[in-house]
Amino acid sequence: MEHLYADNSILSNSNGDKHFYIAEKLIRKFTIDCFDKEKYEDAFNEFIKAANSYKVAKNWHRAIECYDRCIFLQKKLKNKDDESQIWIEMAKVTQNIDHLKAIKILKEKCIPYLIENGKFTHVAKHFQEIGDLFELDDDANESINCYKSALQYLEADQLSNSAKINILTKLANLSVKINNYDDAIIYYESIATIHLEKIIKQSAKENYFNSLLCQLVKNDIVQAKQSYEKYIELDYTFKGSTLGKLFEKIIKDVENINSNDLSLHLKEFDSYSRLDNIRVSLLLKIKQNINQSEIGENLL
């Protein structure tokens, strides 16, 4: 299998070199005083073919070189739409070798042109991509800022709620990651509200439950109880649901300062409904709070 991949890479590089050479040969025929639109376009198409071959071979540097030539040609052709698209393609390839350079390309070369032309959905998409890159680099704060920008441009385009939910979920989970539970609570409640409006009650419960866990991580039992009552008023089915029942057990364990019972209740729930990473992290912090309270009690 590795031999096949190696052969394919060699072939793709060879094809890339062939198209690159053809394009370079076309460019060398140009003179300062002569503008041949057809030859510029032919050279552009050859560089695109070369870039695609290099991408298959994962020869990122050569692919970037091709896109650099393409941008030069599109400037000569004065085709800003195509130039913008090439910058986007260059950013995608650059992600493979340098996240910060890819981010700079998107922010400085792609997004301003798209904003100017009112393409807010595309702007939101690129801010999400930048947010993902910052997250990969463990910069949750910058990632959050980018997702907030993405949300702003999505709302400007008045897109469907599903796109908005995806961004709000990302913002909520990233907020949990940096221990900003107040913001996480707001985001989870916003997602739940959208789901209730669409009458998707199970999804609303999921987010209400996450919000309640955030409140317990803050050791705010009073607020958690009040929020639970509020959520039940908004969705009466929450109280009798598996998540509602689990929350009632968890808050009882917190009040009783009993980490053993909490572990048993979570193990029981996890046996038929897996807990995701966000909930596991929140529940571990709740358990740590209980453990600290147990130690404090034992010292009295």
C-alpha cells in the first residue's frame, strides 16, 4: 500500500512539473508592451492544474508557488473575483505548513474583499476556519473571538438557525474550556431557546443540562435550582426526562457532599447513555468541588 502511495506521489509531482513548465513557458512569451489575454488565461489554467497535482502529492510549497503565479496573472487580468478565490485556495494549502500564515492570508486577503462585496456567509465560514486553526494551536481565546465574528456575519445574512446553532455550540464548549462558565451558560441557554422554537425538545434538554452543570461547577446551587425550575417552565418534559432525573440526583449529591453517590449515579447513566467530553470535564470539576468540601468537613 505504501508503495502505491509513493508511486502516486511521484506521478502527481511529475504532472505538476509538466503543467508548471508549460505555464512558465507561456509567461516567458509575454512582453511588457504586449497583453495577450488568452495566453494569460492559458498560463493561469496550467498553473491551476500544476497546483492540483502538487496538492495530491502533498507538495504544499510547490502548490503555493503555483497559486502565487496565479494571483500575479489575475492581477494582470484585473479579475478580482478569481484572485480572491485563489487567495482562499492558497490559505487552504498553507494550513498544512503554517497556521499563522494561513490565518494572515484569510484575514488580510480574503475576508476584506468578501465583506466589501456583501458575501457574509463566506466571511462567516472563513472566520470559523480561522477559529478552528486557533483551537488547533490551543489558543481558545482567539478561537472564541473568531467564532463571535462568524456569528455576527451569519446574523447579518440572516441564515438558518442550524448554522447559528453550530457556532453557538462551539462558543459554549470553548467557553467551558477556558473556565468562562457565565458565557457558556448564556450560549447553552440560547441554543436551547432556538431548539424550543423549532420544537426539538430533546436538543433543548441537552443544552439546559449543560447549562446546569456549568452552574454547579461555579458552586452556585441556589442559581442551579432556580434555573432548573425556569427550564421546566419552558419545557415541562425536562423534569421527567433522563437528564432531568440525573440533574436531580447530581444536585442532591452536591448538597449532601457525597462524591461516592455522584460516581455511582454517573456510572449508572453512562452505562446506557454515553457522556461526551464536555460533560465529563464539567462533572469531574463538580466532583472535585465535592471532594474539597468533604476534606473541609473532615477538618472541622
